[in-house]
Amino acid sequence: MKQIIKNIIIISLLFVAISVKAQQYNYRIMIKNYDYYMRASSGLCGDAKHIKLWITNEDNTTIQLYYKSKPATENNTLLVDRFLVKKVKSIHFSSFIHEEDSVGWCNGHTASVSDNKDLVYNNGIATGSISLYDNGGNQAIIDVEFDYEVVPVEKNYNYKVEYNIDLYNQSTTPFMNFENYTGNYILQLTTGVENKTIYNQSVFSLVSGVSIKNTKYDSIVRFKDALTASKGRMNVRFRSNSMLKCEDQVEEDFGNFSYIDATENSTIRDPGGCMPYKYLFPMCSTAEIQYFNIYRIHKDLFNIEKNKGSFVTNNPELKICEPFRVYVNDCNETSSYAVEYSTDNLNFKTLLPYARRESYFDLDYAQLEGTDIQTVKIRIKYYNSGNYTTHPYLYSEATSFTVFPCPPKLVDEPEPIRTRCSYTSDGSFKINFDRQLINEKLIISVYFKNFDSGDFEFYKQEDTLNLVDNGNGTYSYTWLGLNDGFLDPVEEYKVKYQALRDVRDSLPHTDQTWSSANESREFTVPIAKPIQFIATKLNDESCFDRRDGRIRLEITQGEEGRTYYYQIKKDEKLQVFNGTSWNEYLGSNIEETWVPFVESDSTVINKLDKGSYKIKVRDSYACYAKE
């Protein structure tokens, strides 16, 4: 069972310092200024003429860049322009020609050239040239020269392509010149420069009511340029070596493996590369699409548009008690992917196995193995083959989440605290939580209602490192009204709060996390009851200079639990009682003139002589009765 994090450990910088990323090779190789001259006629002895150009990668795999079985003199400014996912170790070129003898036998003249060039990288770039010449007695000549350049590609565009299509004939009376006809349905992605075939289905005896199934496809397609509204589109092509006529169609002869572009060619409209469209196939046949997904793979999950609202920064927060929703693409349709995670920044485990699921998943702390987890990294695997070391382009980069304990839960709603006096605007509230803070800073923001717009707007913010133990299993904070932040009884308020793990941090109200922070219901602050009292003359002074007059004071309204005081003036002169009589006050400490009530809500003023008296009453909160 996982434990709530009790210590603040800032380790993100340490992780950055020691983390080791798998090397990702994204390179562009260009063969430029290609100049090839040859002189010979075709011989009859095996591979009498050829040109071969290939490369060897660092893992010793090879890729053929160019091959021609019947070479001829040619000059190309740019012969090869390829996008690679592995680093090139060496480049190889070979060419052989044969000039047959006068009777066409194999013992004629030959020319042969070859070279193997190990690449030297300087600041990640490898450049050089190859120049070769061979003269087989002036009867067979090869003279070739070209430049090569291998440069790193900062951006590469990887697309997940996944579909399941059933092809069937919708015509009830198709006419074919042959009993069976063959053909191909082809789907291509194109940027205008690069074309990638993603569907090529051979068709045999395509009769009405019979579908061709098992056409699932799941792969990663890579482009040098993005599939955008100006470049990317889907071509649907039909190639046939037969003649076909469908209902309400004229007979069309497509010739031998010719093709047409269907009217359903579509441009990618979503800048994220999403193409969840349903494509009809041309002619009598239709594709029944079970699912069809094309979307761009973003290396940084933060760049996925749907994640930007919740990620906020590139180091989002995972709360122990609250799942975090992560989108793997900007499309809304299901697709196949796996999710891996690491809690030690080194070893990754499977969180979700490779399968078709929604375009998002909920990262739940409870699913992670381990205790007292400080950080967790996740990455998406978009194809069920290879690993991160050998095929890093199949993955997103790892996104690091800082793990936070669950913020204290609100117990009931805020308890409004009345204004101090009936005429002041200094209301407050008490808010109760289910636990004490543990090396956390609790930040509380108050919002007031704008009665014109109906929206709540930020008012004030306070924070604390400790809550008051209420003694009943709850812990509280009372709003202090700092920086003139008391509440006005004419307003409506609500409270939002968040707990920060690093007590040194702050969280200004402009931070986006407040949009989804825990919040209370609306509340108002009540007004304190105004003090009201009755002054009753009990008797006048009975005789000259006897000073035995009496007045009774009785509180008729006020806040419970408060004590009351009175102050008197005689003929507009402030009085003070010296223990035996009332006399004019000549001091400077006015507080000396306030006399407490004898009873909680009543008192009798004694020792009064003849005169006109004014009486003030206040309570222990310095609230005054209205005169």
C-alpha cells in the first residue's frame, strides 16, 4: 500500500543531470552533383552492366539507395534524397560494364570501379565526394563522380496508420470481359514530394456479395515534411489489367496496369495530421471501413493540443488520489498503443499493454508499483515491435510527472463568520479539512461574484503551513483578511484551494491550475446584529448634593457571548467614576472612562447628581450602539 509522501525532495534537476536518453538517429542523406559517364555495349555474361549505391548503418544493416541494371551516361543534380532513422557508418559504390567481343562472346573488354567510404562526422554532419575511373582498353570506360552529404534532421514527422478495411462489390450485375479479373486497390499518402503506399490489395474474382477481409494494417509511416492542408492528401487508386463495366457506367478499358485517381481524394484538414475519414473506393467496389486512423505522433506529449490544458507545464503534477488524463493524439477515434512508465528514471515497465483503446488513458498512481514515489515518467509506444534503444521513433519522449499527496479534503462548506459590527465590512470564514498539512503549503483563493457578468472573479489569496486542530478529527483555517482582504456582506463568494508540496513555492491566481482546483459552494457573510439598548431613569437625585440618582441600562439586541460597556457625559463633559462619585475626566486615556456592565446584558448607573446625561454603549468587539 502506497504511503503519502512526507518529505520534500527536489530531485528533478538531479534526474536531468544523470538521465541517459537512447540515441535517436534522424538523418537526411543526399547524393548530389552525380556525373556518370560510360562507354560499352551490353554483354551476354550475367550481370554485364550495373550501378549499385548503398550504405551501411552503425548497426551494420544496409540500405540500397540506387540501382540500375542498364546504366547509361547521366547527370543528375540530386540523385538521392532519403530520410533515415539510423546513423550511417559508410557509403559504398560499385559499377561494372562489359564490352562484348566481335562475335558476341564473353571475353571482351570490361571496366569495373568500386569504393567503400567510411564517414567522418563533424558537428553531426558528414560530407565528402567519391571519384572513380576505369579504362578497359578504350572499349569499356567508367568515369563517375558525386558528392555526398549526411545531415541530422531536427524534425521528423511520424504518423500512425492503422485500419481494418473490408473490400466488396456493390454492383449486382457487373460485367467483365474475362471470367475472372485481377486488379489492385491502392491507398497512398503523399506530401507532393514523397509517396507512401499504405494499402495495396490484389483483387481476384470480385463478385457481388463476396468481400475481401483480413486487410488489417498497423504501422508507422515517416515523412521528411508534415502532412498538412497544403501538402498532405490521400490518393485512392484502382489498377486493373481487365475491362470492367458496372451498373449505369460505360465500358472503360484501363489497359494494362493503368490507374485512375478517385474523386474521393482528400486533403488532410487537421494540422495535427488526423485523417479519421471514410474513403470510398472507385468503380463497382466499396471499402467497408471498420476503423481508419491516421494521426501524427508527437515526440513531446505536451505538444498534443488536448494535453495543453491539463499539462500546464512540461512537468505536470500527478496527485495520489486523482487520476491524470493523458491524450496520446489529437484524434478522437480509438487506436493501438502501449504505455510504459519508470519510477527510477532508468527502467521502464508496462503500464498498459499494446491494444486498441481510446485516444486517451487515465494515469492512476494506484497502478504504479512501489511506495513513496516522488516522480514517475511515462512514454507512449505507438507500434508493437522493437524497443526504445533500436527504434526510438516508435515512442514518445518520456514525460516526467511530479507526484503530489492528495490535498486535504474539504469537510462541509466554509463556515461564514459575521462581520465584527453591523456597520463594518470585515467578514471572514472558517474552512475545515480532513487532515493536517504534511510538509505542504495550503493556498486558499477567494473569488467574488461579478453581478453584471455572473462570473466569479479573483479577490484575495492567503496561505498557511499549519492548520488548527479542532479536536474532533478535523483541522481548520480561519481567513485572516490580510492586505484588506476581509469579506463584504453584500457580496457572494466561493473558495478554491490547492496544496503545494514545496513550501517555498507560490501559486498566483493567474496560474492555470486554479481553473480545475478544488472549490466550495457559494456563500455570503452575515452582518453582525446591531447593538440596541434601553436607558431607564430609576430615580432623580433626592436632595441637593446627595448624588443618589440612578439610570438602568438594558441590552435588547446584540451578538451573543459579548460583554458590554457604557460611557457617560454630563452636560457634554465626559465623566469618570472615582469609586465614590462621577467627575469630569481630565485625563488622556479615554479607555479609562468605559465602565463594564454588572450583568451580562444590564447594569445600573448609580451616584448620579442633577444634570443632563448622554450615554454610549459598546461591546467587547468595539462595536457601538447607534446614538
